[in-house]
Amino acid sequence: MKKFLKDESGATAIEYGLIAAAMGLALVTAMPSITSAVKTKFSSIGGHITSGT
């Protein structure tokens, strides 16, 4: 039982899971503004290509 209580190998997996969840939440929060900026930039580039300037 003592060996089981001292075993911390599962703690690392939990920590990685929490980090992945935090990164996912950050991406979900940031995506709307990033998407808007990318759409605007591609529209601008497409306009320049169409007009030849």
C-alpha cells in the first residue's frame, strides 16, 4: 500500500491533461478575433490581386 501511495506517475498525466485543457480554453477564447483578422487580411490580399496592384 505504501508503494501505491508514493507512486506519482499518474500525477504527471493529470498535469499534462490540465495543461492541454488550459491551452484548449485559450484557443477557444482567442479564435474569434484571430479568425476575423485573417479574413480581413485575405480579403485585402484578394482585392490587391484582382486589381493588379
